[in-house]
Amino acid sequence: MAAIAAPPSSVASVVPAACAWPAPATVSVLPALRLPFRRHRSVSSRLYSSKSSSGADESLDGSSSCPGIGGTLHPALPPPTRSSRGVPVFVTLPADTVTPSGRMTRRKTMGASFMALAAAGVEGITVECWWGIVEREAPGVYDWGGYMDLVMMARRYGLKVRAIIAFHQVGTGPGDPCWIPLPQWVLKEMDKEPDLAFSDRFGRRNKEYISLGCDVLPVLRGRSPIQAYSDFMRSFRDTFKDFLGVVVTEIQVGLGPAGELTYPFCPTEKLIQASTAAELGEFQCYDKYMLASLSACAQNIGMRVWGYGAPLDAGDFLKNPEETGFFRSDGSWGTSYGPFFLEWYSGLLLHHGERLCITTGAIFLGTGVKISAKVGGMHWHYGTNSHPTEATTTGYYNTVIRDGYLPILRMFARHRMTLCCTCFDLLDSEEKNNSRSSPETFLRQLLCAARMCNVPLTGENSFARLDEASLNQVIYNSRLYYGGAYETSLSFNYVRMNRNLFDSHNWNRFTRFMRRMSNNQTFQARLDSRGSESFLSSISAL
């Protein structure tokens, strides 16, 4: 039997720091098995609100009471119409595009960059709208000034905007140039009540995102986290109402650390250390709210001893999975205890995602924007039977005998959400230091689930690189999902814009990549001679 935690004495996916973006160099513009919950679609736009709501030459067309237990199946959505324009490409802006004081940075550089992106055929830009910046002063006090300037600039250059509603921290600490924590008033509440933060079995805290265990509890000065998230999105909707569906065409709701539907996998202090593909992560379920949920589920099935915490024999960060009692091939993950704990852990995550999907859909109903969300791309140890890093690092109960992504994609389908996923640029052959890692097989499983559920897809690259191998892999994976008889829509998000993108050699590759992602009919990376000369002169002076 698995080693079970003793009763407690009392009742971090790593977010890579997005580097600051200096002024670009001169740009050479080229010529041309079960679902966890029953939910009803009819919801009020005031759901989870703490206050009243107002209003509302190459184409890619080549041929029980506990979360996680019980549920119903829902029919898949009809496939959306495919665009004749190929695959639209968006470019993510630097994380520090808007300063901690709420002001837009590097206006002249940003304008020149937008001009270059528009000329290259880029569909639009993606920008994180940070909770820690917009609502930094006090609860319910929102400052959208910097983001309004950004949206207006995008409109000026004919670019669309994909807004990521980011309820998480970015960076490793105050010394990080891209450090954006949660709002200060939220951190003060965490100081007063440490159990608002995730915790591992050693009591080490992670403050990247508020613990899922208190989603609907009034722990934020009378509001629940879900209510705070809802009010934030409602403020965004009301502020940008004139741009929704025209300039701002998509809202990506952040569902956890790194903006993904995941748990954190390490304490905050470990974020400053370099992670390796050998790391397993730690289950983050030791705050009192999550322990109360686990205990209630264990008592519900008459196994109280299972409710004291995560399996103690699951190893630690650098442990080989085959040396652990829980994750080894014949480990206790396959016993009756394993499914109980993993279904509860993944089910609580799905329950959190369901709440935010319902809320986001209700708030933006009738605005003309698409709604999307992102899942984690954890492919470490994918070649093992138990897939331990998917269980500990993301919270997905995905093993060699269980598909952990279908419940997520069915949830997205129910709420007409677009799936955003990374790893589009990764090759198995690059995983030389970890033979168990398989980003290609992981992505293939995820794409298969998305196609089964007719869920639209946004692909992303994992690393900001522009070598031929990674760009060709993006093309290959785009065809894998987009080609054949399937009509599900696809877009791609290049993460992220930096100075290297505008290096002449890289820009040459990027514009060729843009041509391949389009149907050539829409590709035009050229300016008239006078405009080109003027543009290059202006960007070189920055």
C-alpha cells in the first residue's frame, strides 16, 4: 500500500522570466474517462460577482460529491468554418510592456515594431493584462491606462489584440527585471492568512497564484478569488467595450500559474533556481483549504487515512520515478489509493477551470470576442507509465492507461473555448539529456483530444528562437492539426517579441515563416521604397 501522510499538526509551475526588451536593431524589411461535473449552460452574467453587472507558395491545407469522481458526457460542438487565409499568426509582447505603475513603455520602439509586424503579415499582438498592475492599489480600483494606449496603437497599425487576463505572478522575485507579483493588497492578505498560498508537504509556500481550495470563500476582504477575478474581467469588458470584437478579438483567461490550468510545482524560493528535466515536482495540497477538501473526500468513501495529504513515497524534485514507491512502473499509482488521490487532485483543478470558464463566458457573452485558455505542456517523463511530472507539476491525471486531457478538452468544448498549447517548436531529438521526455508524443495526444472534441486551437512555441528546425516543426505540427478533412480553426502565437526578432538574419527567417503559414495570397512583407526608407531610418535611430 502507498505511504500515506500522517495527520498534520495544524490545520509552482516555474514561470520563466520574460526578459526586458531593449530597442530593436535595424530591421531589414523583405519584399514580398470521465467528466468531473455536471454544468448547465444557462448562467447569469452576474455569476460570482460581488457587485451588480451592467450589460453585457505553400499552404497548410495539405492532405459523486468529490471533484474528479462521476459526471456526464456532453456532445461535441460542430466544427467552425476554416479561414481561407491560412493560419493567422500573433506575436506576444514583452511581459514588461506596461510598467508596474501602469504606463506603456518604449512608445517609439513599440510603434516601429508594430509597423514591421503589420508589414510582415502578422495578424495581431498578444499582451498580458497583469492583475498585479491594473488592480495594484486597492480592491476594485483599476488602472487600464497603459493597456488602453497599447490597444489604440495596435488599431492604428491594423493589428488585432489578443488579451491574456493574467491572475498570476511572473518573475522570480524583486531582483528580477520582469518581476510582477500579485496585487500588494492580495499579498498582505496572504501574510495575514498564509493558507491562501499553495503549500507542499514541508510547509514551503508558493505565491504565484491563490490556492484553488479557497476559490469560493470570502478571503479577499469580503470577496472570494472567483469574485475578484470576475470583477477584474468585468472592468476590462466595460473599459474596452468599444474595441471588443473589432480590435480586441480574443480573451485568454488565466487559470493558474504561468496563466495555465496547472498547479505550481515548487515553493517560491525554488523559482530562482534553474529547473531540470529530471525534476518531479511536489504535490501542492497542504494548505488548510485543500487538506479540508481532501479529508472530506476520503471520509466520504470511508477511507479517512487517505485524507491526510499526498503520497509520501512520491519522491522529491530530483528523484528518479523508478526509485519511488508511488510513481515506479508497478507503483501504488495503480492501486486503489492512486486513482483516489490523483482523481481528487486533478478534479479540483478541473473544478477551478470550470468555474472560470463559466464566468468568463458569461461576462463576455455578446461582445464578439473569442474566449480561450491555456494548458501546461509538461512532457518530462512522458515515456514512463505513470507520467509523474504531469501529475505533480500540472495536476493532470494522465497515464499510460488513462487520457487526462480529454476531460479538459470536453470542458473547453462545453464552453466554446479555444485551447492554447505550447511545444509546437520542440523535437524529441533535442531531448538528449532526458530519454523519457517526448514533447512530440505529448503534443500529438493533446491535438488528438482537441480534434475529437472539435476545439479550436492556438499553438505556441516554447522557446523564443528562430532556427530553421524549430520553425519547420511549427509548420509540421500546424499541418498535423489543421490538414485533412478536419475543419477546426487554428492560429499560432509566437512567444515573444524581443530585440533578436528584428535582427536582419532572424527577420528574414520570420518573414519566410509568415509566408509559409499563410496562403501567400495574404502575405506582403514589403513597403514602398519611400516608406521602407523612412521606416528603417526611424527604427535604426531607436
